[in-house]
Amino acid sequence: MFRLYADRQAATPLKPEVFEAMLPYFQTNFGNAQSLHSLGQRAAEAVEKAREQVAALIGAESEEIIFTSSGSEANNLAIKGLALANQAKGRQIVISAIEHISVHRSVKFLEKFGFQTKIIPVDENGQVKLEKVKEAITPDTVLVSIMLANNEIGTIQPLEAIGRFCQEKGILFHSDAVAAVGSIPVKVKELGVQALSLAADQFYGP
């Protein structure tokens, strides 16, 4: 039966070689990575190897990689973590109108703790204009979160320019790059982000 699947920006199938690489850790090397015995140490080595591979993919350091269960959890952790840890510097968060729902819900949650959200519009092509970001910034802005690529319309945002502006202003910058990593080159240092979210299930991983 012929089946056409055209929703790969939502989820991709696991590649056979990825499945083969993971299989031993389901059946033989199944130890807890925190355990001191040999099975645990093998699992720990595999986790660290995976951390190094992810870091190499996005031009980061391995110690900067934090594993979560999904892109949505990564967005939650990054936005809430950065905002709450730096709330003494400001309590305004700037996001775009077309961010993933996990971003919108994260900033909505933070409003319960006194944070304010500024949602900036996009143009007819779904593009976030740097000028709109600049207009939204106030002395109380602590965090800007703009996705790199939109999973529904494919628009790629000018993150490097936004990142440079945030750096000049001393504002933290996060990007939801779930729809971008695996499709286009992504290097965190070039983008100027302090946090970036990605998800392996978007590019044939688990």
C-alpha cells in the first residue's frame, strides 16, 4: 500500500543505523549510567559519546549539552531556567507571535511570578524583523526567545543579527531550533545564543 508522508517537520522515522547503534543499550548494555558497575559505566560512556556528538553538530562544548525528553521540555527548561536565574536583571521576556506553543506556555507560566511578556509580530512571510525586536526591548528585558526556523511555513529568522543586538544590550538570547537542526547548518557561536533547543526526532533520531 502506497503511503505519502509529508509531515517530517513534526516527526521523522528512526533511521535503521540509529536503531542498530541504540539496540545494545536496550538489550545488553542496559545499565544505569549512574551506577558504578561495568554495565553502568558502559552506559555512562555511551551518554558522554552522544553528548560529544551533539556538541560537534552545533559547534558547542560537550559540557554545555543537557539532554531532555523532547524539544518542548528543552524550551521549558531554557526559558524558565534563564528567566528565573536572572530575574534580578529584569522581568520582561520578548518572543515572536509564531513561537511554538511550549514557548508561549513557558512565558505564560512565568507571568505568575511577575514576569511580563512582549509578543512581537511577524511580516507577511513570517519573518521577525530586527527593528521590531529593538522596539520591544526595554531596560527591564532579560530574555529574547526567537525560533530559528518555523516548522509550518519554513521561514528562517535572522538570528545572527538578533543575537548581535542582544549581545550588545546584555540580554540573554534563546532559540527554539527544533525545526532547523538537521535541515540547515546550525552553529551556536555564530547565532550568538546562550541557549538553543533541538530534538533528535526531527532528523531521524529517537
